[in-house]
Amino acid sequence: MPQPSDADENDVGARLQRLAEQPYAAVDFIRRPSLTDATKSSNKQAFYSVGRIHEDLRKPMSFRPLEGRYKVVILTDAELMRTEAANAFLKLLEEPGPQTVFVLTTSRPDRLLPTIVSRCQRLRFTSISVQAIEQALVERDGLAKDTASALARMADGSYMRALELSESADLVENRSLVIDFMRFAFQLGRGKNPELIDELSKYGRERVKGILRLMLGWIRDLLLYRTLGAEASLVNVDQQEAIHGFCKHVPHADLGALTDLVTEALELVERNVHLVLVLTTLAQTMGYAMKGPHDGRLYIPLSDSTELAFS
């Protein structure tokens, strides 16, 4: 798994042990910077270095398998290989040892080197059904059926996400903060609770990422309710009145653009962009998108702005 440059060996060992106990647990440094404290965030970047590729992959792959017939290597979040590491890994792919299998997982294949992608067989995994997640939460984790049903709808097709939500002590407050932020954005930052941005930024990156994911689920509910009305199968069933009110009073909102804006904000938070800057810009752009068509872009990259300036 990608690691910070100063990752502690004992910490890594504890994460692997946790994974052995619960294969669906979030144990990587990106989703769980601290294994012992789910609320703790970190500004450290997790990545694959060229040194780790040589030490943890090239050297072990030169040995014959000890137990099974094959050597199997799993690289999670493979898009986090730095350029030098990716090129070093490419050499392994070009000249693999006998009976060796590499499994790369990624949600962003577009960030992998094209030469790596071209040497892989791509398998796409679809989201898990709400019913399957609910059943697993009840049978595997002992949750009450009502609780499991609600968490399964919020998990966006991810059993791992459902487990994270089940362990969150801030879930109820986070869901309320989603509505507060939507209302704040609609007023373009001039509404009630102007200190909301500062409050959210103090919660840390991991909690803000959780709130943004919940916000994506809320926008999905808006799309469903706008299309199907009261017959819509909502994630946030208990917030149906607020969802109905939004659709009624904000009829021209560009919900597709809102989804793109929140998704981009989530990516920026993961890349350690300043929280206050991300949340302030998100509130402003969401406010515009709630009033009509929007391009769904949170910011214009410097390269694009330069082209606009000289075109």
C-alpha cells in the first residue's frame, strides 16, 4: 500500500494484521491516517517511491514461490506511484518472473502510465447492491436491521464505506452539516452561520472528506426526487422534507454541476489543498450552480487561464 516516507514498520504491520482480521477494513494511510483514531487526519502524502519498488517488489520477485505455485503482488491505489516508481515498476511488467501475477487496484486509471495500462487486463468492479451491504452488516457485524439499512444506503455501493460509517461517532452531526453547508452555499456565503467554513476546517481533512461524501449522496437524492417525486428511493429518507423543500424552492439548480463541484473538492482535499480555500470556493461555486447552469468546475488551472488570457 502507498505509505508516507516516514511510515513506521510496526504501524504497517498492525495495518496488515487488521486487514487479515477484517478484509474489508480501511487500513491504508490515505483513508485511515491513524489506525487507532479514525478522526485523526494527516498532511503527509502516501505514495510509492522508487526505493520501495526495488526493495519490496523487485527483490522478492526474484525468488521462487515457497508455498503456492504463484507469486501474487497486490498494489492498492496504484495511481500513487511517482514517475520514477512507475517506470521502475514498468520494467517488472515488461520482464516478469515466471509464475508471477500483479494485481493493481485504482479508482483513477487515467492517472496510470499508459504503458502500464496497456500491459494489464482491465477488470471493472461495479458497486455492491444496497441489499448485499445491509445483509453483510447484519450477519457479519451484528448491526440492527434498521441501522444496517440506513448505512447501506449511505455507503454508495462500498461495504468498506458502510463499516467506516458504522464506526463514526459524528455521523448524525455530519449529516446536519451537509444541509447547513447547502443552505450556506445558496446564500453565496452571505446567509446565516458565516463561521461555518472555519468550523468545518477545524474538523480536519478526514472528517471533511466524510462530509463531502455524504453531500454527494444528498445531491443524488435531489436528482432522484426531482425526477421521481415521492416515489424516489432516497438514501436520506429521514431528510425527505428538506429534500422536497430544496427541489421546490431551488428549481433551476444544476445538479450535475453540483455533483462535479463536490467531487472535485473531495479530490483537492485528498491532495492536501488548504481546507478553508477549498470550502470557501466550493460554497461560492455551488451557490452559482444552484441558480442555473454551471460548467461544474471548481477552479480554472493556471495552464487553462494562460490559454484564455492569450487566445
